[in-house]
Amino acid sequence: MSRTEQQFFALLRSGLWESPVERSLFSGDTDWRAIMKIAAMQTVSGIIFDGISNLPEDMQPPAATMRQLYQTVIRIEQSHELLNDRLIRIIALLQAEGIHPILLKGQGLAQNYPNSARRQCGDIDLYIGKKDYKKACGLVVEKGIVSGNTLESHKHFHFDYKGVEIEFHRIVERLPDPFKNKIFQRWTQYHLHGNRLKVWKLNNTEVLLPPANFDALYVFYHAFHHFISDGIGCRQLSDWAIYLHKFHDQIDRQELMKDLEAFRFLRVWQIFGCIAVHQLGLAKEKFPFYTDKFRDVSQKVILKDILLSGNFGRYDPKWQTRPPGYLSGKFHNFRMKNRRALCLFSTIGGNVGLYYLYYLVIGIQQIVNDKFK
């Protein structure tokens, strides 16, 4: 890694764990503009701000840079307020009709950070389940909550609610391998339809959250899925590392190992775990099944890609050449996704083997749904 990248991760670790910054890295000249660019690409500007705050004033960025960063932090905090408000409103509406959604990722994971409002947020994902899915979708349409265009995929109904994107999930996820997908759907039913759910009190609203063993694996898989498809930023791995840190004593490791082996995720879990430990600062003893044998590939392939592509691969120039037409754009994305999967096959192996067919099937289903719904 370059010196600038080392400085970035030192600040990120400090912000994540409220720990002192490695000052020796900042004893000379510091390219703060480059660090801020990495932070923006990785969607961790709020965490970097907290890390910088742990530096002595004479090592911090110039005042103009700090003002600009602070303005970014204010916008992140305002987004949190907006999402929490919409979350309360939509959950209250659903609960009044006997529907009890489970919050996936997002604002629920933010509560694990030292300062939840500094985690950059995106949308709201609510797991409804097959039983109440149509009722929930019909309810938001009937109440006039849905504004603008809606989008429905094989797993969720997507709409805008006063400036916030919300997804109602029929299923949590669908794995490319049909055999592993059957296991995954049973696994989801086991965890999300039992009595193991956690409750987060948001003002006077009870927000249901998944149990520890579900999120430990699901948060990782969601990041891994996006890594194969487009790319990810450090925010996704920070969510995972923070979760493993906070709930390490609630995670049943024997059960987790059984699940990782059933989904054949153990190898990729350990590859990405090297980044969680060595770049993000998660203690080895709090990372289940850590091994150092994948450290080299984690740095030379995975970390390199994360730093190059940024959040959801948006900074990879190959994705910026998508043609404007609907079908031509879909074909371009399909070609890019599969080229990426093939490039990663030698590193990750069988976990990407079925993505080619998966992207083709999902793409055709989406085209049919969009054109003929």
C-alpha cells in the first residue's frame, strides 16, 4: 500500500474503534486531498472525520479542508435523521396492519458504531416475507405513500418515500447456486421466523432486527455478492467488522462453521477476514476462524480492487461507459459483471462459477418484468 493508503486506514481504524491514531504516519507531509478522495470513494468520510479528531491539532488538515469535511459530516447526519424518520413512519404503518417487518442492514448496523450518525447511510431494506409481501406492497400504494416509479425484482419491491428509497423484501436474497439457494431459504426461515429476533428501540417504535448468527453471515454475504457483481467500499466491510466485534460473544461459532461449510463460504470468509483484521483493526480473537494463509491474496487482489473501484464499483471507469439505451445498457452491464466474475474466478474459485448464468437469468427476468408488467 502507498503511504496515503496507510494513513487512510490508520484514520479509519481510529474512527471505528475510538483509538489513538498511529501518529508516526503523519509526521511528514500529508496529502489530505488524496485521503479525502479515498474516504469519499469508500463512503467512510464520517468515520475518517472521527479519526482525524483523534490527531493533535498540528497534524490535522488545514482549516479549509476540515470545514469542507465537516459539511460532508453534517449531510451524513442529516441523512440519518431523514432515514430514521421514514423508518419509524413506514414501520408504524405496517405494524398497524399486523405486518411486522425486519430491518436488514442499514440503520440497524449503524447502531453498532461508536457514533451511529457518522456511518454513511443509503436506503431502507425491510424483510416482509412471502406471506405478507403483497399486502404490504398494496398498502403503500393504497395509502399514497409510493411516489414516482416503482421497481419490482425477483426479491423485492422498490419505491421512493419522500426522498428515501425503501425496499420491501419478499425474500432476503437468492443465491446463484440453486442447491445452496434452497439451503439459504430454509436458513432464512429458521432465523427470521422464530423467537430469536433482536429489538431496537427507535424513539417509541420497536424495530425488529435479525439475530446475531444471521447477521454475522448475511452482512458478509451481502458484501461479497456486491463485490463479485460490481465492487464494494470499506463501509461494507466496516459494517461486518463492527458487527463481529460487538456480538462476538453472542455468535454460536459451531453453528456458524456449519453454515459457512454448507454454503461453501469459509474460504472467502477467511480471505476477507484478513482485511477486517489487518486493515480495519478487528481483533483476531473476535474474528471467527481467522487464518493468515490468505493474507497475501487478500491484499494483492481483494484490497487492491476495493481501493480502485470504491463503493459498489462506482469509480471503476469500465462501468462509466454504459450506453444510454435500455437494452444496450442491460447488455453492457451483463458483459461487465461476467467479465469481472471470470477475472475473480482464479482467486475465489467455485463461489463465482454460477454467476454467469445467474446474471443472464436475472437480467432476462428484469427485462420481461420492466417491459411487460
